[in-house]
Amino acid sequence: MRKEEKFEIVQELTERIKEYGNFYITDTADLTVAQVNTIRRKFFENGIAIQVAKNTLIRKALEAAGVDSPELNGVLKGSSTILFSSVANAPAKLIKELRKTGDKPVLKGAYIDSALFIGDKQLDALATLKSKEELIGEIIGLLQSPAKNVVSALKSGGSTIAGLVKTLQERG
């Protein structure tokens, strides 16, 4: 591979790391071509970008993107495939689904909104992470709940108060 090609790959990886903010590093070694094609298709169908790159190029891209992590650098051994997604838990859910039919891909590490998840044992935790949209929806629901209670209390209490005021006026 020429130096220019390596530079282009590092640039592309760096841009994707910055653009998505979430990425997973997995091991897909020893899979057949058919298995790799199936995995690629499933990731594509779920809006997850996938790229195989040399570990040294991934390291350089991480450094260029400002993700300088000894833990992530430590997982960059053997064959590495990097997954990019704007939804933090989507790759983990899909990896879990794919693992029902085989033992790959294996999660080496993940970077989710500046949080590190190292090792395949983190897959369940990543799959249960809530997306930003889910969290925002929950927060809005929580904020609306007290407001609705106050409004309904005012409405019901308002008629009682109005009734009291009217009765007091009629007596006076």
C-alpha cells in the first residue's frame, strides 16, 4: 500500500470518528467470505458504516481525531473492523443478534460519546444504553408530568374556589 493510500484511509477514518462520535472496534477474523458479506449487509441495512483497516492506521486516526486512549490502543491487535453509528447502541444490538448464529464479531472496544467500553463483556451494557432520542423523550415526559398535574389541580380546584366565592357573594 502506498503512502498516499494510507494517508487517505487515516483521513477517512478520522472524519468518520469525528462525524459519528460513536464507534466500535470488533474482530471478524476467520470468517468466510459469505459470512463477512452477510455481516456487511446487515450493518448497511441498519445504517451502520463498517470499515476494515490496519491497526496502525486506526491508531493514527484515533490520535488525529483527539481520541488518544491507551485502552483503545491496547485492543488494536490482530484483525480489526471498525463500526460507525450515530445511534450508540445500534451496533451492540446487531452484534448480539449476529452472535445467535456464530461467535463473531467479537467486541474489542467501543467509544460512545467520550466513554470507553473495553472487552466483549461490555456488549450487554452497550446494547442496553439508551439513545439520545430515547433519553430526551423520557426527560420531556418527566418534565410534562408535573406540569400536567399542576394544571389539572388548578382546573379542578378553580371550580371549587369559584363555587366558594359565588356562595360567599350570595350570602353577603
